[in-house]
Amino acid sequence: MKQPEITIPSTISVPPTTALTADNGTPIYAIHCPEYEVVRLSFVFHAGSTTQSHPFAASATANMLAEGSAKFTAQQIAEQLDYYGSYFDINIDRDYAYVTFCSLSKFFTQTAEVIEEVILRPTFPEQEVSTYCAKRRQQLTIERRKVETRAREYFARAMFGDDHPYGISYDEKCYDNLSRDILLEHYKRRYTAERCIVVCSGNLIDEVLRRINEITSKLQQSTEQSAIVMPAFNTTHTMHLPHDGAVQSSIRMGRMLFSRTHDDFIPMQVLSTVLGGYFGSRLMQNLRERNGFTYGVYSAMVNFQHAGYLAIATQVGCEVKEQALEEIATEIERLRREPVPEEELSLVKNIMAGEMMRILDGPFGIADVTTENILCGFDNQHIQYNLERIRQTSPNDLLRLAQQYLSPEDLVTVVVG
């Protein structure tokens, strides 16, 4: 039997998002997917590490939300969620803290009781804070023995500067100075109605939406008036750092570019995918297949609220690190000199479109994409716009982008080991 021809749809449809407003003014975005008997509820607070007044306060606050509340102990919270097959997840980055709960529709009322305690009434028990800090300090000490961790931290420093909120990394001893009072202070400043958006998806019957509005409306109003001011970037283009006992070198390369709102962001994603964004990419074929320098290498566009950059990462044997750097430079220069063949570009476009469809298959992925769009100031019509930009990107577009943005003198290179 002949294999059917692979076709990539020219459109991607997602359920519409209904914009609501809680009684206290916090926006709520509802994505109705009644065919799924689940509810996913995410509170997104502008409470990432750029907003903290003490080292590690932002991550500690987020991770300690469920370690005890006015009504429940940490064990009771965990048992209540587990009993009803619900769970929650914490993610935090430089800009935002994401607190997400998932529940079967029929048990949302019971789960909502826990959600309200975790979001509105965390107590940050002193003993739990002390245990958390000791554990995280030890974990960070161990992590920093790895060349990959040191390269990631120093790449951020090189890109943004030692003192920039996006570039700074703190000594693990700073965990010794964290206290319950510091976490409470961060919570009261940043976990507020004005600093929050709520995104929910799944079987959102009226009773579910009513309960979500009820919880959200109890978020306190902020008393903080001052806006966060970002300092200028202070880029260092080359860092080579020894690492005692290392048998591998961790390489980070890239350059400062722009955030997701820039018109060239999507075409640059296409260029990044050609370079190192999938298993058959140019860097993988060169460093892994032809030279055997590494098990894996990737490149990606990274998006922050106030910045964006291209990053290339790999680990190679210490004895071949210079050769690996030369080969990476060679592949970048190829992009600057030769148009990407149509056949290769078509493959990359299909991979990217397929990945978009995979992510958007179900209410959880749709909610994640919706959240990202909202934080960038877009609605979900931007999904179709992104697909069209990918499909319209030509070899000449990629050549122009490579020549404009990938000059050797603009690249940042960090090698550890």
C-alpha cells in the first residue's frame, strides 16, 4: 500500500478565549473545551526573580506556597489533592511565577478549597522555610559542580551583565539569610490582583467559573506603586573558564536580539531551527554525526519580558572544544553566505508547524499558548499569524536575517571546562 502524502494544514483552529474580569479587576481568560472532563486553572503572577528584594526570595515564595496555609498543613494539602486525583505545579522564571492546578471536573469544588488556601492564605511556616533553604543550598552547591550549570549561569552574566536582574546569579550562602518574613513580604508585594492574570481551560461550567471568580476576587490589592526599572545590558563577548577535573567542556553561544513582539522573532525561530532546533539540524549533523563531538547540540530563541536572545548549547570533550567552536562558527557562516535550500527549509517548516499542532492538541497546551500570547500582548489570532509567518519565510529572508544578526563580532561565547 502506498504511503499517503504528508500534508501540513494551512490553518490551526483553537477554541475561542472568553475574557472575563474578577470582581477586583483581575483578568480571567476562559477556554471552553467541554469535551474534556478536566479543569486546568493557572494563576500567573508578575513575581519572578526580577521582582525580588532578596536573593532567592521569588523562587522560595513560589515553591513554599503549598507548605502550609491558615487551614491546612502541607501534608493535608498534598493528601486532599491526591485523594481527588488533582495536582498542582509551580514554575518560576525571571519575570513570572506560574501556579497551576489540574482537577477532574466533577471534583473541582473539592479541589477549589485547596486552591483558595494555597493562593490566598499561605503561612510559610518557619521550620518548613528553614528546611527548604538548607535543602536548596545543598542542591545548588552540587549543581554548580557541573560544567553545564556554570556555563548557563556565566552565559547569562556575559549576555546581560553581572548586576542585571537577567544576568545575576547569587552565592548559595544567600539561602542562609532567607526567612519567613522575607517570603511574606514578597508574597504581599507581588501576589496581588494587579500583578495577576488567570487562565483556565477545560469543562468550564457556570459553577466552575463562579468559583474561580470567587477565589480570584479575594486577591489583595497592591500597595506598591513603583515600577521595576531595568538597567542597561553590559555584554561580555568571550568567557573561557577552567573547571577542575572536568572531562567535558560546556559551550554556550548566542547573541542579544529581541523579544517575541519583534517582527523578526518568528523568522529567527525558523533560522534557529535550521541551525540547531531539531535532530537533523545542521549543528547536529556536523558536531554529532560527522565529527562525533557530542551527543546533542541545540539552538533556540529565548524570550523574556524585556529582552530576547539566540542561544546555542552543547557539551563536548575538553580535547575537542576548540574544534567544536570552529565548526559552530562554520555553520553560522554558511547561513550568512548561502541561501538555505528549499527542500531543507520545507522540512523545517513542516517540523515547526507539526510542533505547533502537537502543543495545541488539548486544553492544557492551548492554555499554555494562550498564556504566552497574553503576556506578550497578543490574542490567539496570533497563532495563525505565527503559522503564516513560518510558511512565508523564504531562503532569502533567512539569508538576510543571518547577515543582519549573526555577525561573528556580535556573538557571545562562553566555555566552561
